Amino acid sequence: MTAELLITKAKEAMEKAYAPYSGYKVGAALLCADGSVYSGCNIENAAYSPTICAERTAFAKAVSEGQRDFVAIAVCGGKDGVITGLFPPCGVCRQVMKEFCREDFLIYMVGADGSAETRTLAQLLPESFSL
Ligand code: THU
């Protein structure tokens, strides 16, 4: 599984976003150590706080299917599904990554030109909390 293919799957997931309130459509594709990929989109709610981000949708799908070993995630998003720049994972999603991933877990943030900025989880969430 190449980064390019993971990015393509994140873009496909973005098309499924349910975002009638913010208009921001977000997609994620999570690569597991066994080579499988779980995608996710953001799912908003009229009460706002039940909204789940694309990244956490992907993790919830993967973990609930027994996956525990993760390699990388691609994330893209933009108003009305138009990618105009990077869509970095929010703090809550970074903490969920911390729960299941090692410091060298890779985050591909998709830019407007289709290429991606790559960061490790250690870079996006330094001095992180865990038990
Ligand atoms: N969102 C994500 O899906 N992932 C993030 O990491 C940040 C925010 C979603 C939540 C909401 O539906 C929309 O983007 C605007 O905040």
C-alpha cells in the first residue's frame, strides 16, 4: 500500500462525509500492519457535540473489527469537499491516535495539489498523555 493509494482512499471517503452544519467534508484512510485499510468520514449531528471526526470514524471501524496495529493515516478535507490546503487532525483525534499508535505512526496531510505533508505522531502530539 503506497501513500498515494492511501491518499486516494481518503479522498473517496471524503465524498461520503455527512456535514450539513459546517459544510466541511473530511476523509481519512487508516493503514493497518496487516495491509488492510479502514476509511472514515466526518459525521455531524444537529446537537453538534455528537459529531465524530473522519479520523476517529476510521479508528472506530478498525478497532471494532479487531485491529490494533497501525502504520499510517491519510487525511484530507475542505469546505464542500474542495481541498484548498492541509486539514491537520484535531487534538481529540491526535489523542485517539496516541491510544493505539506508536510514536512513529505516520500522518499524511493532503494538500491542495494532491501531494501530502508527512508527520509522525510524535511530531503532532509531543509530550503526550497516556497511562
Ligand atoms: N473534523 C474532522 O473530521 N477531523 C478533524 O481532525 C477536524 C475536524 C470535522 C468535524 C466537523 O464535522 C468538521 O470537520 C468541522 O469542524
